[in-house]
Amino acid sequence: MDEYYTRISGIDYQRIPLIKPFELIKMKGNNSWSLNTSQLPKEAGDLSPIDLIYCTDSFIYGYKSDYQDPEWEQYKTPESWFVIDISNSKLITYTNESDFINTNVTFIEKVKMKSPDFYFNSFKKEYILPWFNDTIKNQLKKDMDKTN
């Protein structure tokens, strides 16, 4: 099994796999999750702090609160709702929740985004996340059965 789907942490971080190659990372000693966006054209950094997240087939949906760097007064990122369209390698951001909901109403009706900590705790126990496709879920279940 590809370790992308099973690795929970590294030496100094915890992680949640989203849609390969994207993942949420929380550095040890830090309370917030971040999503590296450098895999996308024209996106060099990350989105953080991530407060809500969910994935479907080829989309990552989320919400990040605003952030003020305590050591660098000029560095402030605004609150935003976002969608990463994996198929088109595109990050779409919304400055308000109503625009996000109106544009993504089909998704919103089906799923409620949850905190990364909720998914991390589930991932630690089961190694399976709701957005993994059936092939990955079945392989993970087989691997778990072999180890038990």
C-alpha cells in the first residue's frame, strides 16, 4: 500500500492525506493545520490555519480563518473559503461563506465540512478517510485484517 495513505506522522509533524499529493500538516507544538499549495501553478505557499475540510472525487473543500503573524505585523492572511480543483490544478477562493455555498451548493447539500482534528483522530484509529476511493479503502481493510 502506498504510504501516502497510511503515514500518520513524521518526526516533527502530524498529517492527513487528502487527494494525492495534497495533505494537511500540523507541526508538533502548533495547534493549526496547513495545506501546502505549491503543487498548483501560480501558488507558492500554503493555506493556513485550516479550520474545516472535506474532499470529494477531485475536489478539496475548506475554510481557513484569518491569521496574523505575531512576529511580522505586515503578514496577515484573510479568512477564506476555498476549493482546490485537482483535475484543473486550480485554487478557487471565496471571501464570504454565502458565495462559497451558492457556487458549491450541490457539494454543500451532501456533506458538512469538519475540523481536521476530527478527521485526524478517525485516521489514527481506522487509517481510512471518507474521501478515499473504494479501491484504496478495500486495500486498507485487507492490510488491517492481515495485521490483526
